[in-house]
Amino acid sequence: MKYFLFICSILLIISCKTEKEKTKKPSFLIGKWIRLNDKKGNKTYENWNTNFTGLGYTLKGKDTTFKEILSIVSINNTLNLKVAGVNETPTLFIFTSQTDSSFTAENPKNKFPKKIKYYLENEQLKAVVSNDDFSINFVFESVK
């Protein structure tokens, strides 16, 4: 009986740890980032706070030409990337894969993008937004 209880306890601890890891928010995003591969005359920024809210915006001169409000939210123990300010209502992209330095989030019902991938590579934050026919690559460096 003690052996059975011991095994059950171990299984419970492992399952709790797995669930916690599954919903760990991507801390590699945190910081202020500027896009390196922008269109001439544009400056695009992404700023991510420790509460996993962010702001993405593009400036052309002193004018803001694009703005989106970003956040990582947990819904039913599943992480989602929430994008607001672009469409009338916020768009949710559900996390479909995740590592310590990357994640992919998808929403197949959205026209563009259907998939958003963020990853850290050589101290640069990279993002790819795509659908089946088209993709846009973003390369950011940390703002010092």
C-alpha cells in the first residue's frame, strides 16, 4: 500500500510540473526592441513589459503609421497571443508550440496572419507572421 501511495504521489508531482511548464509565459520577449529590417524611412518598435503586455508601433518621421496592443494571456490553461488595435475586436492566436526561446501561435480563421512565430536568435528577437501564401520577417535588436 505504501508503494502504491508513493507511486501516486510521484505521478501527481510530475503531472503538476508538466502543467506548470506548459503555461510558462515567454520571458524572452521582455524588453524594448527596434526593427532592423524595416522599410526605408520607418522605425518599428516592440516594447514588452514584465506583465506580458506589449506595444508594437511604427513611426514614419514623427507620425505613428501602425499601432497594436499585444499581450500573452492564459485561457483555460492555454497560452494565447492577443492582438488588439488592428481590427475592431482583438484577435487571439493560440500557442501551438513553445520552447524557452520561441513560440508559435496560430489562428486558422484569421485572414492574415494565420501563424505568428517569435524566437530569440543571436540576441535578436525575430518574428515571422504568415498565412499559406505569404510571410513577413521581422528582426529586432534590443534598445539599449
